[in-house]
Amino acid sequence: MLDPASLTATSKPAATPLVRNAVRMITAPQMRPGTGVVGPPEPDLVRIRDLIYQVAGIFHPENKLCLLQERCNRRMKEIQIATLREYCECLILRPAGQAELIALLNEITIGETCFFRNQPHLDALRQIVIPRILETKAKFPFRRLRLWSAGCSTGEEPYTLSMLLMEETSRRLKDWTFEILATDLNERSLVHARNAVYGSYSTRNLTAYYRLKYFIPVGEQLQVNPAARASVTFSRINLSDDARMTFMRSIDIVFCCNVLIYFDLASKRRVIQHFYNNLLPHGYLFLGHSESLYGVSDDFRLVHLPGATAYVKTERTPAGGSSI
């Protein structure tokens, strides 16, 4: 997979085998699934769809191409391009292709979220998962927790996690430190997250206690206070970027909620493999309610929690051996 940042700002894609293969794939004739007919009605839209898949792992089936068309139309209007053919060439061949591809991904990956969105997940994290992890790590020399909010959107999830962990600093997490790595593909969402200013829709689930303790009024909006922001680090990471994903090491808990639904099976397996590699042996993975690892990976064990489910990393059985 390619990250948009790896596409060079030249008149044509960089001469590397990976880029040549990606361009070869998106310019080859496409076959409509189940029809045996080569060449869909909008071949340039399909090429753009395939480029997005190669770069970000996000796949638009044919019944969703109209949504992709709408996103392309917005960008075409913005940069004053009249046809999909010209826009496709802009993305692949023109010097501005890298920046425009990122802009298109910003349109595609708009997320909807809020603070304390999934309370059962949060209750299970605080009451069950964290105590289990602390017990496992009690023998470690460093008392530190690392959480990863993968696909953090505009930041409500990682800030929620920060507040919950701060509530535990006088109890279970006394003498412990923690950090929350928050990543997303959408640059606009990350700008919003770093500013940490939210309206009534995002803050609708806040209790009076959290509103008063962790937020500062900014006009009619609320801003997360510096204390809750201090432990959260935002960065742009493409979950399909193998090179970047290998650096997300020593993670205790991954939250990746309502992200994998946009990936096909091959992309899901690749991302889950990265989560497995980056999680510590006791690590937990939280997915959205409609998401599952069934048929995707056998490297995690499903754990039933009160009102929620999660996955815990399991030890792989060596070839010809048995797990202890």
C-alpha cells in the first residue's frame, strides 16, 4: 500500500516498482464484478476508486461509486476541473497530484463521533481491562500505559480516554504514567482535534461533572482543557502504510472503532496484522459494535465484557508445537 506522501510531486509517478504496479493496476481495463464485461460506464471514476484503494485501503464497491462521484465533484469544482478524465490525470500525473489526493481523501474520510460515544466500552475499559493490564505489568520496571486511538477523527475519542485515565490517577493509576497516540488519515480532522474546540453535537453526552472539570467555555463552544490534552499526541497515519505502522510499538490498548467497515477483507487483514504486531502480549483491541474479526484473523481471542466485547492478543502456536 502507498501513503499519499510517498507520491512525488513530479510530472509522473516515481519510478519505483511499487508505484509502477499501482499505476499499472489503476490504468488497466476494469471488469465489472459478476458481469464479465470489461469497462464500466465511468472508467475514470473506477480508476480513481482503484487509486484510493491502493493508497489508503478504502474500497468503494460499485453500489457506492455514486458517493465517490459526489466527493470528486466537490474537489473538481474547487480546483475548476470539468471532467473526470482530467481529474484522474491530475491525481496520477500532475505535479499537484499528491496534494490533491490528500484533499480528496479528506472528503472521503469524514467521520461522525462525539465524547463518551460508547459508554459500555468505556466502562469495561475502566473496570476490567485496565485492572487486568496493570496486574500483568506489575512486574515491569516501567509503570506506563500506551493507548492508540486509530482513526481518531476529530479527537473526541482520545480526549475521552484521557479524561477516563485522569480519573484513575488517584486510584489504580497512582504512580503510573500514560500516553494516548491518536492517528487519522484526514488532515482536516486532525487540525480540528488539535484545536480541541467542540460544539453541542460533539459534547451532547457530557455529564455536568466532566463538562466542568475538563472543559473551558469558548463562546458557545467548549474546549478541552490543557491537562486533558497534555497526554494526547495527534499524527497523520495511513493504516495501510506498512512502513509507518511498524513504528507504533509497545501498545497496551488499541481503539479502532467504525474504521474497518470501509476496508475490504485483504486490507482488514493487513491492518489487523499491524495491530497484532504492535500490541504487547497482554494487549486489547476494541472495535465498533458492527465490526468483527470473524473470518479476518485468528490471532485474537474474543472477550465478552458487560455490555461490550473486545479482543485480546493471543500467543501464536509455533509450527509443529503447542501453545502453553
